[in-house]
Amino acid sequence: MSIDRTALVTGASRGIGKSIAERLADDGFFVVGTSTTDSGVENIEGWLGDRGIGLMMRVEDSALVEASVQRIFERCGDVAVLINNAGITRDSLLVRMKDDEWDDVIETNLAGTFRLCKSVLRSMIKARWGRIVNVGSVVGRMGNPGQTNYAASKAGIEGFTRALAQEVGSRSITVNCVAPGFIDTDMTAALGDAQVDNLAAMIPLGRIGSPRDVASAVSFLVSEDAGYITGETLNVNGGLYSA
Ligand SMILES: NC(=O)c1ccc[n+]([C@@H]2O[C@H](COP(=O)([O-])OP(=O)(O)OC[C@H]3O[C@@H](n4cnc5c(N)ncnc54)[C@H](OP(=O)(O)O)[C@@H]3O)[C@@H](O)[C@H]2O)c1
């Protein structure tokens, strides 16, 4: 197996992460896609075929992240591209929010992004090339009632992205954020038809986004063509919000 450039995509079992992993494989990357379950890993291996591998990872577990990344280095060489996509919601109005609902979201979405970046960065610095894309959310800018934890984690990811971009720019490593709006995945599946219609009516492009819309933006940001873009957030939200 000859591996040119390895791309690591967290949360690749479904939704946006799966679409990103498929797109990067189509773009010619050798893709390592992660899931939290054995069946998720098996699925990823099934559709990636010889274009990548699946790997078990929970991004809130530092030891597991370190061990998994070490296995990637041994099996696939350096990680040239990292997509921090894994994310969760634990929605609740703040007055009712439990400590673990706050902690789980911050640990997975924000601290998970920190852990993965830290674990691959040394090899990118040595290679003097790298691409990191962190998946934020329109909610990080707009806010949303019931999502103080999620909004804080996603706004945090944007600040983290800008700071890290400044630290590693001199090594030709770019760090950017993609901020999706409302995208049709399991995360938004709980919305009823009426809510989806209401949301679509608020979106200038008149529809909920598809995971492929996000994957296209990621594909651009990791390409050579995007080599002079860093510390940016690219909104992929159909025009819903642009501040
Ligand atoms: N959907 C939207 O409208 C929307 C909008 C803005 C931003 N986003 C962001 O886009 C990203 C993907 O969202 P999605 O809608 O595709 O979500 P999804 O369909 O719920 O999929 C979530 C993915 O993250 C993985 N994951 C969950 N907890 C994890 C953990 N602790 N450690 C490692 N992986 C974990 C899941 O793996 P398993 O399958 O193994 O559970 C799954 O692959 C998230 O960061 C989300 O915040 C989504």
C-alpha cells in the first residue's frame, strides 16, 4: 500500500464526517476515519475500501487519542490533514443544565479539538506542511436558546483556530474553521417537518444544507489552492448568518 498523504477525520461514521471522509478519499488522500463503536469502524472500512482505514477513538479520552494517533503514525505515516469534526449536543436551558451536560460538550467539541491538534502537530511541524480544519457551527456566532454549552464550545473553536494559525503559519501549516448552518444529519433529525420548513424559510438559499455542502468547503481548505488562507472561518450556512 503506498500512502501519499494521510487525512484523519474524526467522527467519520455518519453525517458530515462521513461526507468529508468520502470527499477526501475522492480527492486522493488516504483517509483514517474514526468512530466510537466497533460497528462504526467496520462500516467506515467497508465504504473506504483500500482508500483508508477505520479507527476507534473517543476524543474526550486523552490516552486513547494518543494511542490511536500513534497507531496511525506506525501504519500510515505522518498525518498531513486533520479534520476535527466529532461533535455532540446536550441541549438544555441554562437554568436546568447539569454540570455533566456542560462538561461533556466542552470536553468533546473543544478539548477534543485541542487534543487532536496537539497529537498531530509535531509531525506537521517536522514535515513543514499541514492542513487543519476544525468544524464549528453557525450557533457559535448566532447563539441559540438551549445551546449555551454547544455555542460556547463552537465559539471557542473559532478562537482556538485563530490562535493556532498564528503559532504554526511559519511552517506552512494552515488552520481554518468551517462553520456549518443547519445540515441534514442525525444531529438535526429530531427536528419535525414543520421546524425544518420554518428553518428553510429563514435561509436565503431556501433549503437545509447537505453534508456534501460542508465536505466541498473542507476539500477546498485542505487543497494547495487554499495555501494562503489561515485563521479563517468559512460559513457554510446558505446565507443564514454572516457576522
Ligand atoms: N448537523 C448540523 O446541522 C451541524 C451544524 C453545525 C455544526 N455541526 C457540527 O458538525 C459536526 C458533525 O455533525 P453531524 O451533524 O454530522 O453529527 P452526527 O451525525 O451526530 O455525527 C457525529 C459524529 O461524531 C462522532 N462522535 C460523537 N461523539 C464522539 C466522541 N466523544 N468522540 C469521537 N467521536 C464522536 C460520532 O461517532 P459515532 O457514530 O461512533 O457515535 C459521529 O461520527 C459536529 O462537530 C457538529 O457540531 C453540525
